[in-house]
Amino acid sequence: MPKTIWQNTEDATSGGSGATLAEGESGRQTLASLHRRQTLRRGLMVLGGVAAVALAVAIASGVVGEAPEPPPSAEIAPDLPADALAGIPSDERARLLRPELDRPAVFKRVYGGHPADLCAAISGLGVPMSDWKPDPFVAGFWYCASELVVLGRSLSDGRKATLFVNLRGQSEISLNTVRIKLNAENPATVRQARASLMRVLDAVGARYGWPWPEEVQAAVADNRAATFEQYGMTLTILPEDPDLTGDAPDVVRVNVIVEFPVVDLVAPAELFAPFAWEAERASERKRNRPVGGADGQMRDTRGVSGRAGE
């Protein structure tokens, strides 16, 4: 039965029948020789790897070649003239250099409802209004107007208080002005006539989304000229002078005019036209095409809402 390493060591030190000292020395030499061979093998492998990398680099350098020389530097552009606008006519030069904006714009509130709805709302107050329709005298304009409404009782000589309302717009869906005319010839009904005027004015303000300041009602009550402006909208109170109309001092005639603003942010096309000094032939300009590729026939069949006509 073979002995273990511990038994061999014990026999060697005790003088028993185990391995002798000469055999142990021979084992150490064998291991040392094996270690030297393994170290030499590793060194050869490392040298082989280094040689392979060097060979690959040499082959790649031969295939790609040397890096090309950088191109010669471009010629330096000549210095710009001291005045880059020297060749522009004086009037166009002044337009380009002026500090003011071509179209300064401020925040403005516009009437967002349909004017026909306001006509109907005023009719509901007891002031019969016509339909919102094209103006037969001014092309492109629309309007609605009331009948001449008598307010309160009349005097024996025929004097009375009347109210007239007129709305006008530059298109079917836009409202530009509201005019209210009050003629109060009967002093006994002046207070009632002024209250009726304010009811119509409040209906306009309600549709516009702006309650009138208290100063408006005070100016109407005092028959005093005044102008109020806010968010681009203007309200003007214009009493008529009795000395010019030949009326008695207690007769009231007043015009109240509400003017809705025009939006400044919609720039006219002529602002984008070329300058006069720019050479551009009309044939080189691109024509504007309808959004979505709609043609003229499709636009003719569309209604106000943009849907195809039925």
C-alpha cells in the first residue's frame, strides 16, 4: 500500500524505510526544472503576441499608406467695406436703419362673437333690429339697424324721446362700430331715455366681455363729452351743442360710438415685397398655393365654416 506524503516525511526524518534525502532533493530539482520550462513558454508566447501586433500594424500601414498632407489654406477674404449699406439708395437705407418698428403692435381685445348675435340681443331688449346683412351702399360692409324707437310718452306738440342703434362691420363675421343715437326732446322722459341707452350699451359690453367703467354712466348722465379707451377699444360720448341745434337747454341729443380695434399683428402683404433696388423678375417668384392643395373649385364650394357645400 503506498504511503502518504506525511508518512514519507516521517520515515525520512526517523530513519525508517521511507524515501531517502537524495530522493527528496531530486524531486525539488524536478519541480524547479518544470517551473523554468513553464516560464520560458510564457515568455515565448508574449514575444509571439508582440510580434503579431507589430506585423499587423506594418501591414495596415502598407495598405492605407501615409496620411495625406493637409490642403493648402484658403485665401483670406478681403476686408468688408466700412459701410456695408453704402450701395443702397438713401430712402431704403433710412428705412433699414431707423429705430422705430414698421408696424408696432400692442395687445388688443377684439369682438369674438358673431355680429348677428349682438343684433338679436339688442332686439331682445325691445329695440327691433334688422337682420345682419350686406350694406347696399358700401361694397364689402355688413350692417344691422334698428327702427326709430319712441321712449315714453310724447308731448302735445309732438316732441318725444327716440333711440336709434346701428352696427357695422367690414365683413360678415367682423364688427367694427356700434352707434347709438339718443334724441330726448321731452324733458319729462330724459331720465328714462338715458336708462334705455345704457341698457343697449350694457348689452354690447356683455357680448364684448368688458363691463363699462362707472365713468361711462356718469358721462351719459351728465351729458358730458368723454372718450374711454382700453385694450385698443374706444368708446366716445358726443353730446350735441344746443346752441348749434337751436334746442332748449333741457333737450338732450347725444351720440355714443363704440369702435372695435383692428388687429395690428396681421401684417399686409406689401411689407414682404422686395425692395425697389432688389433685382427680381416676377417669373422667378413662387406662387402661393392653398393649404392642403385645395384648388379654386374646391374653395368655391366651401361655406363659411370651411366644409364642402351641401
